[in-house]
Amino acid sequence: MAPWTASYIRRADVEAILDFLARIDDLDAGEAYTAELLAALRALIPCDSVQYEAVDVEARRFLDDIHGEFDDLYWAVGPCPITDYRTRTGDLTAIRMSDVIGRARYHETPLYREYYLPSPLEHALDLGLSAERTNLRSILLQRERDVADFSDRDRAVLELLRPHLRAREARAELRRRAGELDGAAPAGDRPSGTGALLTAREREILNLVGLGRTNAQIAAELWIAPATVKKHLENVYLKLGVAGRAAAATSARTQSGLAV
């Protein structure tokens, strides 16, 4: 635990962290960062967006599935100041965008003007999870520009979650290896049917489809482009062997791991 965290944590924060850990302990550990875990984290540290990110800095590409067609634009004007800071220093502690660059200076960067400005998201709080400077994994929380930045309390709470998130990653990795040895993931540790092939983002989008959301509404709720939603849905249709969103939504309702 970073020594600075203790001065910002109160009893109510400890109780909230314990409640969060109890909630995620009931979640399937076959995948470390499920949509349910990220939603629980969003409740613990209020924010407008939270996501798991994996970045190969040397190859200048994202290893996750959330950036889609915006990957090239990001690297043309990026990387972001937090990524640059981590690759230079190796510091993986929870850190805010405002800790590494002043707001006025940040607004002058091509990354902000060309990549982030079209979105209302601005404030960022990032927890580094990897041990390599050029292969960065992190949990990124963001807030809109017209609300307050993340507090010292928020930063301390996120830092305290590090060992618990890494333990969950280790469990997910053991489940993966067990599946490789058995030729399939252990029964009960994964959703039944072809839905087990879906990524966390694809399941999240499919759940929203099942709730009747349009592509535009899903894009607005998840802070991604409508074209990215369309691309994810095309992958979902292929994996589920269905022809369109109505059939995919029906599949979501009939598979326990994708119930809406």
C-alpha cells in the first residue's frame, strides 16, 4: 500500500471497499474485469466511465477491444500524458491526469483537441496494474469536464484495490490454464453455449440490446462511437450464429451467463 493512502481514508471508505470486495467475490472469476465488476467500481468511485485498458506502447496499439476504429487516431496524436508518465518513470500508483499535466497545458495538446474534445469526458484517474513499462495494463476511470476532478480519497481508494484486483487476475489466469489442460473451461465457471465466446464488452452491448437500446443509445451510454457498437454487434452475430439484433437479444435471455 502506498504510504500516502492512509491519510485520505476514513472508516466509511473502508466499509465501502469491503462491500465492493464482497460483491465482486460473488462474480465469476473466469474473467478478471467483467462488466459487473466495472459497474461496482463505478459505484464505489463515482465516475461517468470506467474500463480496463491494455496498451503495447512500443507497437503503438491497444490490446483490448474498446477503442476500435479510433486506435489509429489516438496514436497519431498520443499517447496520453498518463501513459507517457508511466513509461518514463515506471510508477504504477493510482494517478490523475491533473497529477501529471496542468489542465490548461493539457487542453493545448493535440490529443485533447483532436481525440478527447469531441467527447464530454476529461478528468481521468488511472491505476497501473502491469509490471512492464511498454506493456501497460490499467483501470481507467473518467468524469465529464463540467464536474469536479477525482479527489485524493478517490485516488487512495483505487490504490487500495490493487492487491485484490491482481488476485482476481491470478484466479482468472488459473482458470484459463485449467481450461487449456482440460481442453475446455471447467463447467460452472463459464456461461453455457456460444455466449461463452463473447468478450466482456460484447456481453455488455448485447445486454443493452436486450433492454431495447438502439446503437446510438448504447454508444452514448458506453462513451463509444456508434460504428464501434455496430462492429461489436457484427462479431456477436457471428459468434452466436444469428442474423440480427432480435435473435441476439433472444439468445441473451436464454443463456444464463447473458441474462438480461
